[in-house]
Amino acid sequence: MSERTPDEILDVNRKWLPPSPHVDKVVEMVQNGSAHIQKRGHHEAPLIMFEDGGVIELPKARYEETYRGMQLVAGDEAADMGVTKFRDVCGCVDYIKGVLKDDPASVQADPHKFDQLLDHALYMIERMYKREDEYRKFLADVIALCAQAPKGPDPKMALKACDEIRFLLHNHPEDTVKYTELLNMLAEDVRHVASKQEKVLGQRKDIAVKVSSLYKDVKGARKWDGENG
């Protein structure tokens, strides 16, 4: 089987891919679940949506040296609304601290130097808070479904009935006709337990299917453990 290309892994048109080695880092982060790709309109570049809050246009992604070491960042100043320079708030904070230490004169000359970066940090915090809400709703819905799970029958009822059938047949084989009605009742007790179990298993399966649907909704396009293909 041939190895998949980056455009196949990211499921985007090749024209939107950043050059290598930057695209390789994007693929790595998507495959390890740190980010996912969100498509937009036909003529709009896809977005890299980072779990840590950042949003970078795919073709502008660059893997380069920052105050935090090598990181994926936006190759321009990311002036558009809804996109960020860094993948996380730490990138913004470390950049601010680094400039204040290495080039304080530039901040004195331009007091608004960090305004956009601060907006990016707040935007990422807002994105992560909304994601928290999605998880809270997911957990509440799962708990509500689990609370609906029916209780299964006690298998001891079937065990007791089977023991009684064995006792009668083993110890009174000559009285089988005499005990036919009782034996039938005991056999029906065994069936009753099994029938109840079948019903409960069906109901619990339905709940599991609903939980699976909730999981797919909250996961979205993200690749999580065991799903990296």
C-alpha cells in the first residue's frame, strides 16, 4: 500500500499546502490530535484549528524559531479576524516577554505594539472556553443517557429454577408426569430471565449508539487516539 501524501492526510487541495518542512509539522500535529483542519469556502484557505486555541491559515503555516523554540506560527502578522500569530497563548506571552527583555525601546516607540497579540491571546482563551462548554454539554448528555439505563433481571432466578428442575428430574424421574406443570413453570422462569436480559441489552445498546453519536459530535474533525490511520 502506497504512503499517503500530505494533501490526502489533511484532505485539502494541494494548492493550499505550505512548503516542506512546514507541511510536515502540520501533518504531525493533525495526526497526533493537537490540531485539525477546518475547510471554508471554495476560494478560502483551510484553517489549522489548534486544541490550544490558536487558528492559522494552512498555507501561511511556518515551522520556525520563536522565543519558545521551534513552533508552528503564521508566516505573516495574522491581521485577519479569527486567525492568530501563534498556536497558543504561551506563544503570545513568551513573545511579549522576549521583546520586553531584548528590545524594550521598540515598545517605548510603539505603545500599541502588542495590541494585536493581546487580542489573539484573548481570542484563544475565548475559543477554549467555548470548547469547555462543548465538553460540559457532552458529559451532561452522557450522564443523562446513562441515568436512563434499565436494570437487568437477577440471574439468580434462572439459576434457582434450573437447580429445581435438575433436582426433580434427578431424584424423581418416575414422577415426571406428576411434576409436569411445575417443571413447565420453572422452565418459564428461566425464559423470563433471558427475555428480560434481551430487552435490557437492546435498550442499553440504543443508549450506547446515542453516546457514540454524541462522541462523534464533540470530536468533530479531530483525530484522537487510535484514529490516526
